[in-house]
Amino acid sequence: MKTKKSEITIVFLILVAALFVNIYFGFSKAGFHEDEYYTYFSSNRSIGLYQPDRQWQDRQTILDEFVVKPGEGFNYGLVKLVQSWDVHPPFYYFIFHTANSLVPNVFTKWTGIVVNIIAFVISFFLLYLLLKRLKAPFEVEILTLVFWALNPQTVSCNMLIRMYAWLTVFILACAYTHVRFIQDYDKVSKKDLMIKYLIPIMAVSYVGFLIQYFYLFFFFGIGLGTFVWLIRTKKEIKQAFIYAGLCAVSLMLSVITYPASVRHMLGGYRGNEATSSLFSLGDTGMRIAFFVGLLNNYVFAGGLIIVLFFIIGGMMYRIIHNKKSVKISDSGIVLSFAAFVYFLLTAKSALLVGSASNRYEMPIYGLLILIFVYDLYLVLDNVGNKMIMYGVSLALMAFLLKGFLYDHNVLFLFEEDKAKIEYARDNKDEVAVVMFKSATAYNVWRLTDELLEYDEVYYMDVANTEKIEDPKVTGADKIILYMADDDCDNEAMDNILESCPRIEGYVYVHSEDMWTTYELE
């Protein structure tokens, strides 16, 4: 017989196993997405990245823009200012800047991964508490925690050094505080309802908005569901409007704290793109199909249709055999509504960037897994054969293994960058030249982990075809050339060959996003 102690032991072992998996893939992560570089830069920048034409830039000058320099830590005012120039709220960057301030002058993937793993642990316990609140049977509890915590997309979320792991925390916290509010509504006084229930909802939403604007989609969904529940089920019109008013106040306080948010959502380039996509009906079917495809391929390893088959099949069995209908709690209905609202609104407004688009839905994957697993249990329980549920559970475990071992569904590892970094390391004593295009100079960021292998690099604007005069370049026997936009500019290349008498020709080494590397000898 299962005891409370044995249950806690099993839950703890699931968490430990998940942490080992995350650490394993943390070691496997070899490179960075360009947005991850932006995370470091916008949290820790010094004087700002720049690309000087026909000048050298030493490693420390580049490094200074991605790390906290000694004596410049805990500068939250600068972090907030930098974010106001872009399109994101600042709270995640406050967290990340704090972590970097604890290890000044250090640029490492582990700063971001550890920050994400802390968020993962918090999310794990919030999901556990939510399952307890929903009175999930032990089988549902364990299967949900295993399938979420050990899912390739949860690991991917922790490998991506962006705000999505922390957005997961606040979506789950929002879900938990609302389920608690609905379940205890008739059990406490109106005064306690305000102090112990509504103020926590406000606090969570105040910070959630300042983590990522997509938080609004979930808050809107669960807020609308709770508002309707108060009016239709509880007949509490006054309380419904008090609840809605307090939710509005929490968002107003967020905007007052961070006024740039209004411009970001209504006037920034991402705000305009998201709004345009959100209200455009023409691509709705395509977008929903795209994100459902990501859910199927990357969360369920292609097995979502099997899960849906058993849910629908179980429902039909109950109807045909006149089984007692499954009663879903009010809190479960509101939670499910909110989860699907987030999924659909995000699908309508998020960027379509292939498998990387998973990041926008990752914060809701835990709740979707909970809903699917609980639905499976409800419709298959008492069908007449417990082995069906056990079989479905084994299928879900098979999906996890397939996702890891066969589909290689863990994203954002950039293992292909390992060879490029090793090449730079092997040639760190050679002359490194970065030939950039002024219109896309910011793409130099994509080379950061390679450029940091050299003591210094020489920058050249492709458009400047004047003869090179720097003696360290013209006297080089070998040059490692990074040329912008995957395009060999013949005029610029000829200029190097003519300026450097010891260089006779060049060979292609490798390509990456926006850049091609050549070796000149």
C-alpha cells in the first residue's frame, strides 16, 4: 500500500532523475542561438558591441559585452533601460543579471542553464502541488510528473537561455493560485478571500507580465474562465467584477513599473507582428496545424494520435455501455480552458521558425500533459480492464525514449558548433579577420563563441575596398577569414589577396547562419 512517505520518495526520485538528464544535456550543449547571445548581452552589456572598420578588437573587449565586469554587478537600472530599448519586459533579465553578477568576468553556458534549472525545480513542485489540488490519482500524478519532467521539450526549455523556463514558473503559479481560489471559494470569509487568495493572484500576475508578454494569454484565459464561473456557477456578480478589477490593477501596476511595455506591445516590431498575426484569420488553420504538429512530433514523439484515440475511444465506450459520465471539477474546466486559450493565442501570434517555435508553447506543455494524462485516466478507469491504462502508460514511456534516442528531439544544443569552435581554437594563433556588412553588422554576434578563441580579431567592412595596410594582416602567412552572409564577395576577397603578398589563395572551411569561413594561405 502506498504511503505518504513512499509517494514523496517517488516524486523526489523523478526530480533527481530529471536533474541528471538536464545536466547530461547541459554538457552536450556546444553553442548558442543568436537570441541566447542577446540574453547575455542585454543583461550584462558594458559600452555596447561595435564593429570598427580596419581595426583590431581584443578578446576582452568582446567578452566585456557578455559578462558582468568586476564592480559593475547588480546594476538593475541598466538592465531595465536596455530592455526598454528592445521588445521584452525586464524581470527575467534581472534574474539572469543577478546570476552573472555572482560570477563576474565569466562567460559560460552554465550560468544560463543553472538559472533555468532553478526555474524547472520550482515548476516541478508547482505542478506537483497543482496535481494535489486537483485530487489527481497517484497514477496520474506520477505519470504526469515523469512525462513532463523527463520530456525532451522540458529539457529543451532548460537548455535555451531565454525567459521561457521562468515563464513556465509563473504560468503554473497562476494556475495554482486560481485553482486554489476556485476550490476554497466557499470555505473562507470574504476578508480571507482577499488577503490569502486574490492578493497572491495579483502578485503572481504582476511578475508574470514582467517575465514575458505571452503570460497575458494564459492570464486572459484563466481570468475569463474564473470570471464566468463566478457569475454562472456562484451567482456572484459583484465578486466577479471585484476579481476582474483586481486583476486589471495588477497589470496596471506592471505597466506603471515598466512603461515601455505599452510601446513594446502596441508599437514595437514584435508587438506589431504579433498583433497582425493574432487578428489575421487567413492563416489560422495553418498556424494551429503547425503548432499541433510541433506538440505531436516533439512532445509526444509522433504519438499524439494514439493518446487522442484512447481518450475518444474511452468516451465512446462509456456512452455505448451507458457508463456513468465523468464529472470534471469546476477548477479543472477553468484550467483546461485557460491552457487551450494560451496554446491557440500563442499559435496565432508566435514566430514561425521551425522546431525552435516550440519555445513559445513550452510554458504550457506541462499543463497540456496534465490534461491529457488525467483525461486518459478518467475515460479508461473502470472500463473493465486496468491493463489498458498500464499499456497506455508504457506507450507514453516509449514516446519519451523515442524522442530522446531515435528522434533526437532535445533542441538548442547546437552540437554542430563544436567543430567550428575547435577549428577556431586550433587556429587561435593565426590572424583572424571578420569581414562584415555594415547593414547586418549585428550578425557578428553569431560568431561570438568562435571569436572568443582568438586573442584579437581584425574587422573589415566589405564595402571598404581600399588596400589593407595593417602590417599584422599584410604580413600574415595564414588568415582565418569569416565572411558575412554566406557569400564570397569577390572584390573584397581579391582585395585581401592583393594586399597580403604571402597569401596565394583560399579554401572553404565551413558555413553557418549568415557566415562562411575561409582559410587563406
